Amino acid sequence: MRKGTKSFVILGGGTAGWIAANRLATHWQDCDFDITLVESPDIGIIGVGEGSTPPLKRFMDVIGVEESDWMSRCDATYKTGITFRNWSTKPGFDEYFHPFQCQPDDFTVPGFFHNSFLRRQGVDLDGHPSQFFLGWHLALQRLAPVAPPNFPFNMNYGYHFNSGLLGEFLQEWAERKGVKYKQATVTGVVLDDEGFIDYLETDAEETIKADFYVDSTGFRSQLLQQALGVPFESCEDVLFNDSAVVFPTDPDENPEPQTISTALKYGWAWKIPLTSRFGNGYVYSSKYVDDDDAEMEFRQHLGLVDSDIEARRLKFKVGRVREHWVKNCLAVGLSQGFIEPLEATALDMVQETVARFIEEANKGDMTDRYRDEFNEGISKRFDAVRDYIVCHYRINSRSDTDYWRDAGANEKISQSLREILTAWLQGKNITDELERQNLDAYFPSMSWNCLLAGKGIYPTDEQVRPGNELAHKYNLQDIERYLKGCALNFPAHNEQLAILKKAEAA
Ligand SMILES: Cc1cc2nc3c(=O)[nH]c(=O)nc-3n(C[C@H](O)[C@H](O)[C@H](O)COP(=O)(O)OP(=O)(O)OC[C@H]3O[C@@H](n4cnc5c(N)ncnc54)[C@H](O)[C@@H]3O)c2cc1C
């Protein structure tokens, strides 16, 4: 980035490109910068990516969008967390819930941590995570996580949405903020003497020139990887999945506000509730099963064997680029990398990348003084997410296929993950271990505790001994009563969605 940067071209109009456009236009709205998004009319968007984490709400807040502006237009529903089903064969642990922790949980999480910690020391306590979280009760009771005024606690939730419709909405919003939109397919990238991007050649007559370029061209990574030659570092040795098959199914009139992730023979399937349909996808490894067999297994799982509904098939690669910001180019979205969709973290990464870029560019007075710091921070975030997701596979206890056996025996995991697992197995406090490694800013201790406890990485019932009175200081019935009492304050999921629809129509 050169001092005096004033014009930006964002290449690519998928969700990543439009998130970047909105963020840049919002933060630099008083700076008289010129921001143009260029999209090929011939190359489609990936068109999957229907689940989010809570930062999507914060992004919408930052760009000034209310839920009533976008949710019903994008067929969106609320998400209080993810249920993981059939990842573990340990008795009592065939499923667990990974919540987005909210303020009412502050009273119950100490009970979870206490039980989980002592169970690892061999005390006979119930350390299954789901029961300690309000989000789980809301999901099962099909309630929206929107707190009414008489319940003054902070809630924390994500969304499910139709990604194509979300892209259209964000495009309109960005154009209102002054972002220009152009259709053209970029066919060539011309560099200057110092290796910076000078201008883009297109399939039309015109060329496109800017001071700075955002590469949001998806897996093609036309600018950062192809033109600037930044290497891609694959993590396929620890994350085997490279393919997906996708089907819609009929919607539920009042869906549970949660994603379901069910482990199948060669990967896992998502079930995501939208107001117009369920989005379903099977993410699998083509090294272990061919595409036709995977589709058939998924059809059986969904009860669609006799249906003539057409599947959509996708290929993807997992890993990240070595550097995300190089010269006068920043990659966001799939062009910078992808760590499979198990925890729906991709859009979070997009937002974080753009927000951190703005912060560092401002701090450096629109120069690349803080570029190295930025690249290091984003790569660390990618690696932390990768390790959390790899852990799902590494601690699985299925043995029905080579896929699960290989994943469970994979010794190529990072040193960091190895140390987290060792700390857990040695009965140490996992919060301390995350702090020691400076990892608590990514997936917090609660998430790691849910993952390891939820998959039943505990001494078995035969190995534990009864605890004393102090060990049993948290009464699970009291916790259940408290959380069910909290849940009484929340509206039915479909009723809350209907309110938003009405507000949008008004
Ligand atoms: C199976 C699967 C499931 C996923 N699930 C989730 C999920 O639940 N949650 C989540 O957050 N994320 C998920 N993701 C990731 C998510 O789909 C992407 O992060 C998100 O859609 C952003 O994609 P993108 O904008 O980077 O790329 P794309 O959507 O591929 O957009 C690329 C854009 O670049 C343009 N383009 C490309 N080349 C050129 C060119 N030469 N000239 C001009 N324009 C060009 C195209 O026209 C298009 O507009 C999933 C991904 C996969 C593969």
C-alpha cells in the first residue's frame, strides 16, 4: 500500500466482496475515497454458506442494518448454536450442543467447568455440556434468542440465511453508501516495476485501475495467488474433506434455531433451517468415497432415495495463503483460504480480515507499515480455527470407516493442538492452557470444554468414584429449573420471524 491511497477496486461480488465493500464504505465514508466493486457476469458465486456466528450481528450493527431490514428478505432464521450428532460412540455422548454463550449462562457455566474438571479427575459427576446453556433450551423449545425488555440480559446469537439473497441485500446497501458497481471479467493483471498491481485487463475494451485492490474472486484468487504469486498452504493432511453435495428440503413451520451437524460415513452433513427451506449438505472426502456413493448415502440420510430432486455438487480446497495482504492487494474470503464449514467461521474471517485491515491501514497512515503484524494476526486466526476443527476429527470415536479411523489416528496435528489435548487428558485447567498459548481470543475456553466434554473425552463410568459433598455443589435440577425459567421470557421462533416480516413490509 502506498501513501496517498484513495481508490479501491474490489474484484468479486460474492458475500466476501460485498462485506468488504460495506465495511470500507462505512469506515471511510468521510474520506472521499473511490470504491468500485467489479464482478464477472459469467463467473457465478459459490452460493453456499448459510450459517453464521455472532459477529455477523456486530457487522450488521456497524454498517447500520437492522434485523427487520434484511432477515425476511434473506429467508433468515436465528441460530443459538450447533448440535453435533453421531460424532462420538461413547455412551451418553451421541450428541452435544455447542452454544453461543450468552449472559444468563454466566451463572451456569461455572457448574459445567466444575463438573467437567472433576470428572476428568475421576469423580462421578455429569459433565455433559448441553444442559448448562440457555441456547440449548431455546433451540429445543423453538424459541427465538431475542430478549424482551423485561429480560435485561445480553444475548449472543448467529443467523442462518440464503447466501445469494444476502449478497443481493449487501449490494444494495453498499451502493447506497456510494460503492460503484461494474460488470466485467478480468482477463489479465498488469504489474508495475515494483511488482504492485498497476491495472486490470478485462474482456471488454476498458481497463480498470485503482490504488488498492481487494481480491474476492473466490477459490480462483485471481489477484493474490495468480497474479502476485502468493503461495497457498494446504491443510488437507489434517482436514480430509474436499467435496460437498447439497439438497434443499421442505421448511419447518417453526424450525429449531440451530444448525445440526450429523457425522456420516465419510464426513458430516449440515441441516440449516431457512424460512423457505432447509439447506442440507454433505461434506466428505473424495479420497475415501466417490461422488455417486456419497450422494446416495446422503439421499438415504435425508429420505430422498426415490426423489428426482437434483443434487448440487461442489469441490473445495482447505488451507490459507501465506500472506493475506501483499503490495497493494488484500485477499478476503475464499481467495485467502477456507477451513471447511464445520463451525461456519468463513464469514467471520472475512469480517475480521477487513476490520483488521482498516485498523492497520489507518494506524499506518494508509501505508503498509503494519502489514506484517496484520498478516501474522490473520494467519494465527486461521490456524486457531483450523486446530479447533481438526480436534473434532482427531477425538472422534467412530470406527466404521477408514475415514474416521484415519482421522482419529492422525499424528500430523499441530503442536498447539497436541498440547491442548495433553492438558485435557492430564486433567489440567484448559482455560490456563489456552491463555498460556494466547489462544483464548479465537475459540474461548467454553468452546474447547464443550468440544472435548461433548465428545465424551472423560474417564468411563467404571473408572470414576463417588465425590464428596463439595464435588456435588452444583445441583443439575436447579440449573435446569433456572434455564427453563429464563426460556419462558422468549418468543416462539416463527412468531419473532413474523414480526420482522411485518416490519419489513411496513
Ligand atoms: C460446502 C461449503 C459450505 C460452506 N458453508 C459455510 C457456512 O455455513 N458459513 C460460512 O460462513 N461460510 C461457509 N462457506 C464459505 C462461504 O461460502 C464463502 O466464504 C462465502 O460465500 C464467500 O465466498 P466468496 O465471496 O469469497 O467467493 P464466491 O462466492 O465464489 O465469489 C467470487 C466472485 O468473484 C467473481 N470473479 C471471479 N473471478 C473473476 C474475474 N476474473 N473477473 C471478475 N470477477 C470474478 C465472481 O463473479 C464472484 O462474484 C462454505 C463453503 C463451502 C464450499
